[in-house]
Amino acid sequence: MSHDPMPRVLREMRLMRAYAGALTIAFVALLLMAFKAPDPHFERLSVERLDIVDADGVPRVVLANEQRFPPPMLNGETFKRAVSPAGLVFYDRKGNEVGGLALTDMEAGKVSALAFDNPNMDAIGLLTRIGADGEPISSGLQINQAVPSHVKVLDAARQATRRIVIQNERNDAEILLADAAGRERIRLRVDHAGEAGIEILDADGRVVFRAPEAAPQNP
């Protein structure tokens, strides 16, 4: 005696359609509940590193502790940092580092710096230094000589020279202007005792003008 399997197959197909329909209804219900739910709110978020990426997944801002602080990335190359800070790193659309906020805390002291870069080296930076004893050493602004963008990063770092410095160095207020070789040519200073002066130097570092003139010494 033969049995026709078709009725059983049809029943199983109807059950599968019913099951699929129930899953679809449940999924739509969950979506509606999600859209109606209030925006998530966090009073506190604890992470070791946070990457902000653009629509293509390229990191544009990275916030990290010193253990997870990313190495410098320029033109597809990764370089080693002299220190491991905590802070922020900013990137362009190609993933090149273009600046950042670095906070270092070592036995030798603390350094905090906010920098923005040229294509192959630091361009400008704000810096503070605190000694190991907790006493302030210096704080100021530094602007570097721009190196042509085609120069490789390591070569640009060797050619790096500071052109303008505005700083408070151990409570001596200074403005230093240098030539393209990094040689100081003009110094304006008001020291911690209130004495003011200006010096102009030649390319060999000799003072060719000073005001006020140094008081003559008695023989």
C-alpha cells in the first residue's frame, strides 16, 4: 500500500511560512520599539582608547592613554615616538597625523604640548614643562621653519629649526627670533628681576647691538 507524501510536505511548508511570518512580525515590532526608545545616555564612559573615524573608516581623532597612544603615521609610514604620552591625535583624510595634544608624566618631570604639523614635521606648538620637584620650568609658543613637503620625514626632522619662540623660562620673559639656520638673531627679554633688554646678533652669535648698553665696569 503506497502513501502519498505530498499532504505532509504541504503541511510542513505551511508551518514554515507561518513561522517565517511570525519572525517577521516580531522583528518589525522590535524595530518600532527601538525607534520609539529614548536616546541612550551615559553619565560616565571608561575606555582606554577611543577612535573617531570618518564615513570611510579612516581615523580622524584618537583619544588614548599612554599604553594605547598610536605611533606617528605619515605618508603610509609609522615612526617611533621619543616618549609615550596620553592625549589626542588629529589626522587628515589620508590618515596622516596633523597635530595633537600630548601629556607626559615621567620621573624627570611633566611635559604638556599642543602641536599642529606641516606635512613632514611639527609646525607650531604650545608647551609647558614642570620639573621633577614640581616646580615650573618653562611655558611658551614655538614656531618652526617649514621644510618643503617633498622632504622625507626623518630628513625633515634633522633640518628642523625653530624660528620664533615666545616663552617664560624660569620667570624670564623672552621673545627669540632666529634665521633659517636656527641661529638666534634677535632677543627681547624682561628677566625675573624686572630688567629689560634687547640684543641683535650676527650669524656667528656675536652681539652687534644691545639696549640698554651694559654699564661700564670700574677698573
